[in-house]
Amino acid sequence: MAHYTELKGKVALVTGAGRRKGLGEAIARRLASEGCKVVVTDLGHAKGKEMPESAVGSESEMAQVAADIHVAALASGNGGACTALALDVLEESQVKETIATTVARYGSLDILVNNAGIGYLMKPIVEMSIEEWDAVLGVNLRGAFLCTKYAAIQMIKQNESGRTGGRIVNIASQAAKSGFPFASAYCSSKHGMTGLTRVTAIEMGKYGITANAICPNHVTTGLGAWQNEYFSEALGLTMEQYMNAMKSRIPLGRPGLPTDTAAACAWLCSDEAQYVTGESMNVSGGEEYH
């Protein structure tokens, strides 16, 4: 059921959305249900020894995710659609090509959701290699910058042609506002993402383009499950002990769901949030409050 009718016909690009039951899939599904034409991207294969195959959506999984979202969008009758493109957000030429392909297919680019990220390289500072550090900062921050740059160029061009506005939403993290052991690269990258969000908001405001970040806490995805296993072991706790401790810190008493973040994203993309920009919005059940 659509909540924001003004999103019908908008074109959205959601990176890192090729895995089932992930944040990216939930965001893409929600936008398509609102009537958006959505392009989902993912790497399609593991890249380098630091990246396990389970961390990325394969080309076949990504295609199936897009097909499932497309079928659901058609059934809703809101005019939504979904297709998939392989994209390495570290490669500038691929980012430019993906945006060009999106515009050629659907006629515009109105929404960018920077969701692609690495959250599985967790180590103490003294054990983390520079290659691992670069891998995390590369995808999480360089990738967001490149996608933001070329999406903004397209949105400005559209603005000059009379298609006003544009929405850039960065999926940051609770780690953008707090520090966590073993997560030096991840926390640094997410802090950087909120800084990028603020600067983008300042520079793009004169074009009517907004930029905001969403900061979820622990979310029940495949990545979230991996992080729970890692931290429980690193802290010497059983999974039950770790989960109970985690839930005790959340006033609403449960981890986040992908649909919680997707709902916040849809709102930020809607006209109701047209005067909201430069913000880093907590979606954490009260666990993060600054």
C-alpha cells in the first residue's frame, strides 16, 4: 500500500541491494511499492581476499531480488518497477555508466540510496591490516562519494531542465555516532558518511536537492547475524547472553528490522521531508539518541 503518492513515477537507484532479506532489498521493495522505478545494484561477486562470497549479492541472487520486487510492484498497481545492474561502487567509470543506464532506461534519476557497505571486517586496531582498512573505507565512503557525485550531477541537470528536487539518502549506522570495539574502520567510515551528508546538503540545497543519513542500530539481516556472532565470541559471551545484553540497551526492547529503515527512507524521499536536509536520523528503538 502506497503512503506517499508523490513518489509514483520517481526513479530510484539503491546500491548494495542484491541480497535477500537485507537493508537494500527492503528499501528497494518499499520504494517500488510506493510507485518508484527502482534500479538495484550489487557487486555480483566477491572482490579480493578480504571479501567473502556471502558478503555480496551474486548476479543471480540480485536478478531474483529485482524480479521479486518487480512482480510485487506490478501486483500493487502503483506503477512501480525494479531492475538490477551489477556495480562496483569503487570504480568511477562503472558508477557513471550505471547512472547513465538508469536515466536511459527510466528517463531520470530522482533518488539515490547509498546502501552498499562492508560491515564484516572487525578486528582490533593492532591486528587490522591496511588492506582491510582500505577495503572498508573504500566501499563505505569512497563508494558513497562517487555515487553522490554523479547522481548530483544528473539531478542538477534535471533541475535546470525543470525536473526539480532530488533525494540522496545515505545508510550510515549507529556506529556513525558512537564507538565500538573492533570496529575502527567501520566506525570511521560511517562517521565520514555523515560528514559527507552534511556537506552534500549544504552544496545541493540551492538546487532543491536534499541529503540525509539514516543511522540504524543492530538490524536483523544476514550481516547483522554475522556481527552478532563475531561480537559475542570476541566478548566471551554466549549468543543468548549477548542478545539479552543488546536488547537491554534498546528502550523498545528489540533489534531493528529492515522495514524500519525502509520506512524512514521512504519518508525522507517524500514531500513530507522536503524541508529536512543534512540530518543523521536515528532508527534505533531509542538505543542511540544523539
